[in-house]
Amino acid sequence: TGCAYKGQAEYFSVEVAGKRFQDIAWYYTYPAAEAARIAGMLCFFNEKVDALYVDGLELPKPQTQWS
């Protein structure tokens, strides 16, 4: 998908124990110049993972269109 602010996103899908998780994370290989520092970083849908921790604290799971 494309973002006017960050550029063209690419997605990762994974298979765990025979179950496929489609487009669970995304990244920008070549982001727009204004967002250059996000190059190579992974972004996860909080809604699609069992738990997400930032600085040792578990983030609440939001309810969105991707839940």
C-alpha cells in the first residue's frame, strides 16, 4: 500500500504451527525523504498479535477494523 507521508509499504506474513498470519507486519524499504528514519523498521498491527510490549509494558489491544 502507499502512504502520502511515508511512501510505499511492504508486508510480512508468517506461518506458526501451521497457521498463516497474513500481513501481520509492514515496513518501508525506501520511505519518503521526510520519513527516512523509519527505513527498515517493522510495524505491527497491535490487533493481530497476542501481546505487544514497549519498554517492558504491555500495550492494550485496540478494537479497530483490523481486529
